[in-house]
Amino acid sequence: MKKEDTINALVLNNPNAYFVSTCGYISRDLYNIHDNERNFYMVGSMGMAAPIALGIAIDNPNIEVIILDGDGSLLMNMGFMTMIGESKQPNLNHVVLNNQVHESTGGQKTLPLQNICNVAKNLGYVNGKEINSLKNIPNIKKINGPNLFHIKVQEKDEPIGKRVHWTPQEIVERFQNSILKEREVT
């Protein structure tokens, strides 16, 4: 599967979700596919999308939060999976887009994610599931988390889209404002 198609399917299947995307090409892909104030683009801090998303999910139990992680980012901060599992946050879902390379930094091979779904379950995630088809992309509103969805995607074979034009301060401000709006509605 192409990463861009996978991200698009996640957005379309979860129109009310808040996305926290890891640094590099995943954030750029999300930005180019569907820029939205509900997207928190983690620019420049590899391995930190999951900790940020967990904090958001804990503080905002009425919103659905999806972590868009890469295999390299997950491996950078894999220990954080223990906190996600322990949290039992039902509104948090962890999507790992695995292309087996550090795509944003030149395509260096990553270590294989052996049995990552079983690892997630052993650490306390409700489920760990391999997704092998776009038609199996979940609607997370219908399932309690935390869950890990491991999706193997192809390396990019076309030029990457433009960089996120929002500054880190603007990303935070517009994301916070979208959550405040959500709180007013509920």
C-alpha cells in the first residue's frame, strides 16, 4: 500500500479524530493530503508523537486521538509503548506506518518490527492488529483503545509534497483552539 493512500483512508474513515503525526515525511504527507486544525504536526522531534498524543488523550477523554507514527520513530522511543499500554486510554489509537526505512533522512534501513502487535498487547494495548488492505482501515470511534495498528507501506516513489508552512507555535495554537471549540460543543 502507498503511505499517502493509507493516510487518506485514515482521515476519511475518522473525520472527527485528532491526529498527532510524527516528524518528517509522515507530517508532510498528512499536511499535503488534509491540512486541518485537528492535526498536530510534530516537526523536528522524532519519537515524540506518541507522548504528546497520550497527554492530549488523557486531558481530553471525549475526543478520538490517532498517533501517526513511522517505524523509525516508534523504534526511537519504543519504551513509551509501556505508558500507553498502562494508561488504558480508550480514546487513543497508535498507527505505525512501516516502510522499513528512515525515509525522511535518506532511506537508511530500520530494524524490523518483529511481532510488534504481540509486543503491544503484552504491554497493555487492548489490541495489536496488522492492516494489509485499505478496506480494513478502522473507524476508531467504534473501538476502545489503546490499540496498535501496524500497516506496512511502500517506500515513497514520487516526490514529497511541500513542507508544513505553520510554525510550531501556530501548530500548537490552532490545535489547542480546535480542542477548545470541541469542549464548547460537548
